[in-house]
Amino acid sequence: MRAALAAWLVLSLLGGTGAEGMCGDPPAAPSHSIPAPQLSPEERLSPHMPESLRCDACHAIAFQIEEQLRKAEGKAGKKALKESDYIVALETSCSQDWESYGVMELDGEKRLSGPGLPRQQPLSVLMSGGPWPGRLSKLCHGYVGEQGEALIYDAHRRGPAALRQLLCHGDKGPCASRKERPEPHKALQNEL
């Protein structure tokens, strides 16, 4: 009996089976596999923000503009900023490195994630760097150019919701007619 028990113990230790859970070891935690988002060629290579991520990008940009303007006002004692000061704050907003933003996939849908955006899922893979910082900077400069520094600062003075409304939800904003899923391009009969 002792020989059989000793043989079983040696084989268990060598083979690795049966030794788990002995001596009060805690049970092994279940492992989770979370794949990285699968990006299309447009999402990987285009210098432009994909249409499906523009609403998220606009909210990230509005958040960063708010932060920079609030910081500049804090230095000025919460007074309204001079034009030159808010222009510098807006330039700082758009010219930052944007490295804290990236794309993640949630339930098959790609979403931008980072400061100022809602957390979509606690366990996910975030792909940051790559083309995302340049795309965000380009979009930010575009919004400032389209709307103008004075109009953006005026919206900021009314509050974060007013700034998001101006940049993201207006008639031509990227969130104005947001659909859950963009419609695929349908080929016309004469294109075939």
C-alpha cells in the first residue's frame, strides 16, 4: 500500500496532475481571453478618423478643450480670459500628444476610449498610439478652424454641455445624426 501511494505521489509530482489543490491551495482562477480589436484597412491606415468613431472623438476633443480652458482660467483667477490666452489654450488642447486615447471593441462595435469618454467595459484591450493621436489632433484643429476660437470660448463659458452641443451635436456635428451602425455602401446597378 505504501509503495502504491509513494508511486502515485511521485507520478503526480512529475506529471503535474493531482498535485493542484493539495494542501489547501486556492482553486485556480478562471482565465479570460480578450482579443484586440480587429481593425479594417481604413481604421489602420487612413489619416482620417473613421466615420464610426467621429462622435466619440468629438466628445474627447470637447473634454480636452474644456480641461485646457479651465486650467487657463484657474491661472487667471477664474476671470474671463483675454483672446490671446484662450487662443493659446485652444492651441495647447489640439497640439497635445493624445496618447491616452485609443480604440477598443465592445460587443463587436469599435469605440474610442480615453479621458472624458465613458468607460465601456472593465476588461478590454485598448489599442492606443498609432494613427489615433494624429487623427484626434487633426480633428481638433478642424473644429477650432470651423467654429472659431471666440465661439468655442463662449460655449465653454456657458458650460461643458454647451461646448459639446456646439462641436458634436449641432446640425453638422458628428453626433447629430448618429446611427448605431453605419449603412454599408450599396452599389448602384450601373456601377456593376
